[in-house]
Amino acid sequence: EKGGFRSFMDKEIDEQPQAVADTLLGRTDAAGALVLDELRIDEEALKRVSKIVLVACGTASYAGMVAKYAIEHWTRIPCEVELAHEFRYRDPVVDDRTLVVSISQSGETMDTLMAVKHARELGAMTIAICNTHGSTIPRESDAVLYTHAGPEIAVASTKAFLAQITAVYVLGLYLAQLRGGTYADEAQAVMKELHEVPAKIRTVLDAMGRVREIARFMADSPAVLFLGRHVGYPVAMEGALKLKELAYIHAEGFAAGELKHGPIALVEPGQPVFVVVPSPSTEHGLHGKVVSNIQEIRARGARTLVIAEEGDESVVPFADEIISVPTVPTLLAPLLTVVPLQVFACELASAKGLDVDQPRNLAKSVTVE
Ligand code: F6R
């Protein structure tokens, strides 16, 4: 049932274009407007929402972090992301105008379930983003928006992550449309761009030969760092988590802007650092700032592995390796830039002879607090 792949993880990484396409399917009408009747939720109450809190654990929480950038931009509704287990036990400010969005592949994660129950007790409206029909978290929520990634067998999450970002984006665009804000008109345009993403993920997957080679060379690395900024920051965190989980290598993800506030002290000659570079078209000159970061760490001897938009020549002088991804609007970039990091972790772990589907000490769903 691995369909010719060496592991479920390899198969699931390869299924990501479909996971995104299926999660978009049926969520727009013929005119391109978002239709989420499946939510069966009071639209007037949704229009009154004054704050959104995204709760999740692990990889799903990184989908939440990505979503914060997008949802605030599209809706102007203040949006927080919190690890479900932290949210639950700290007296959060939540009321009947708060929308709590949980994100969970399994729908059974106890930490996330407890956060949802707590939010409901406090009067919040709750929407579950979930990959598993009939699971507990959707049942305990006011509404559910399913991701359609299909069953995820490998313990570490890959295709569910891309489907989660897709679904939470659909929800954010729907809210923008519903509230008629600045981005109401743009929601359809973004949906069009999203529909082009699966083919671009395939382009990334088809070009992974060099990433696999690098991963095999790096099997003995004691530590790997990951830097990203804006939506590339949660991508860096996810890249580090995948490497820890699959290859048992010490890995850390940082916001690139934090570099000079501490982490740059870790950089010594030969230290591998992945850098997720924003598109040159990203607002506020973020691209240039990250290119400067690459220059800074390279000057201290780092081995720079740079993920950049195709045709971005500015990284060439400072990159030991360049991994190119197709052009997409900045907010959609995580759906492409995380893929090489998943492949890297999976390949490196396989090179070490590890079981990538069943990493040590981990369970597919964590049903205890
Ligand atoms: C990472 C991973 C975990 C899960 C987390 C939440 O590869 O699989 O971090 O993402 O345990 O699980 P769900 O999404 O089932 O709530």
C-alpha cells in the first residue's frame, strides 16, 4: 500500500499536490466566490467576531502561525496563535465575540480538545480544521472545515500540514468575503492563485534530486539551523521539527530577525543553516533583510542552504546551495518552501537507516494531556 514508495512518508510527501487540490475542491461557486455552507454556522455571529485565536500543537500549530499572517492581512481581525496546552491553562481573554479555530490532523489530540472545550465554556464560537471525519474535536466544536489530505499514516505530519494551511486560508478568505473588508474582492483572486499551487508543488517535488544528495552528505551533521522571516518563520520551525523527529538531529528554527539577538552566536565554520528567503516582491524590503542575514552567517563560516524564488539572483553570491521554488504570492509561499525541508529530513533519516514512518518515542495521535 506504499504504492512503490520506500515509506509512507515518501508517499505522503508526494501526495501533497492532491492534498491541497482536494482541500480547495468544492469550496467556490461557478463565479469563484467562496461557499462554505458546510460550516452550518450563524453568519451574523461570524460577522461580529472581534478576535480569532488559533489553537493547535506541533506541526498543526505552525499552520496556525502561517495563518495568522494571512488572516490578519485579509480580514483585519486581530488573530492570535497559541499552543493548545498553553492556552488552556492560563486564563485567556475569550468571550462570545471570539472565534477559536482549532487545527488538528487526527481530531483526537487531547491538548487541543481541552483547549476547544475550555473556549466553549468561556462562550467562544469554535471551528475545527480537521482531517479525520467523525473524530472528537469536530464533534466538540460548533463547526468543522475538513482538510481533504486523505489518511496520513506516517507519524510525522507532511501532507496534513499543507492541507491545514490551505483550509485555514479558505476560512480566512471566507471571513474576508463575509465581512466585505478591503480584501473581499481579492479573496477570489487569491483563490485563483491557490488553485495554481498544486502544480507548483509538483514542480518542486520533481526537482528534489539535489536536495536528496545534500541530505545524504549531511547524515552525520550534529546540528542544523533554520532561518525564516514572515511566513517563512513557521516554515523554518517546521523544517527543524521534521529533522528532530525523523533524523534525531538537534535542529532549531529561528525568526531571521532574531539572529543578531542571540542565535548568531551558534554559527561557527561549517555549521549548516537553511534559510527560507521571501520573494523579492515581498513588502517592506524583507527580501533584502534576509539576504543580508545570509551574508552575515556566511561571513562567519556557515554553510548556507538557501530556499529562494526561481530567478532570484541576489542570493547567488552567498549561497552554498540554492533550492529554487516557483513564484507565488508571498502568503502562499509556505506551501512550496516547506517541501524541500520535508524531503531533506526524510532523506537524511533514511540515509541513517531510520524508520521514517515510526520515529522513536512518538505516537501518531497524542490522546493524553
Ligand atoms: C509533527 C507531528 C505533530 C502533530 C501534533 C498535532 O510531525 O506530527 O507535531 O502535528 O501532535 O497532531 P494533530 O494534528 O493530530 O492534532
